[in-house]
Amino acid sequence: MDSEKRVIPWTSGQKQVVESNGCKPKIYINSYHTHNLFQVLQSLHSEKVLRDTKLETDGSVIVNAHKVVLVSASPYFCAMFTSFAEGDKDSTSISYKAW
């Protein structure tokens, strides 16, 4: 018996993929989505929307940020916001030392 197949719908800028029960679907990376994601994140930051944490440095500099962006870009912040008390705080003090 042939494995059941279905066509995954696609939009502008994406390629059509046929999915079958007999094999895993192929992963297709579309640079448009990456570019669009960064544009949206930049817009959210510049418009001061959904920023959910403040980083306070030793020099009294305060940086407003999105936890999800920090976590996705840095293992340090991932550990800080997912494993420690800082995950529930609205602001976090950090120290920076130049080597």
C-alpha cells in the first residue's frame, strides 16, 4: 500500500514540500523569514514594546531588553533567566570587566 501523501501549502517566498508518512519532511530555510523576524524585533525594541527586563551595569547604564532575545543569543543569559532568580525579576544587575 502506498504511503499517504499530502501537499503542505506555501506562500510567497516559500517552496512547496510534499510530506509522506514514509519519510520525514525536509527542512527548508527561507532567508525572508529570518530577515523579517529581525525587522520585527528591531521595531519592537525601538518602539519600546514588550521589553520585559532591564540590565543595570556597574556604570549606572540601564539597557531595556527582551529576555527571549538575550536567551536566544547567549548561553549566559539563558542560564540566568531560566535557572536563577533573575528569571522572575524585572531588572538585573550585571558586572562587566574588561580583560
